[in-house]
Amino acid sequence: MDIVRPGLLSALAGGVLGVALVLGITVAVSDNSRPNIDRSANAESSLLGIVTYGSR
């Protein structure tokens, strides 16, 4: 039993560190901010600046 215990502890520690590393990287690279919308276009000459819904 003295041979099995260090292997199990090592596997458990590696699994815990692996999960922590994956979660840390996921949180670090996730982009949760909304982009700023550029509304500086001229509505008279812009195709998407004057979108009308239901007024036809």
C-alpha cells in the first residue's frame, strides 16, 4: 500500500491543478464586455443608419 498512495495523491493533485488551470485560463480569455457602437455615420447617406421597420 505504500507504493499506491503516492501515485494516487499525485494523480489527485494533478487533476485538481489541471481543473484550476483550465478554469483560470477560461476566465482570463473570456470577453464579457459589449462593443461600442459607432453612431457617427450620416443617416441620410447611410444604408444602415436609417433602418425603418413597418413604415412601408
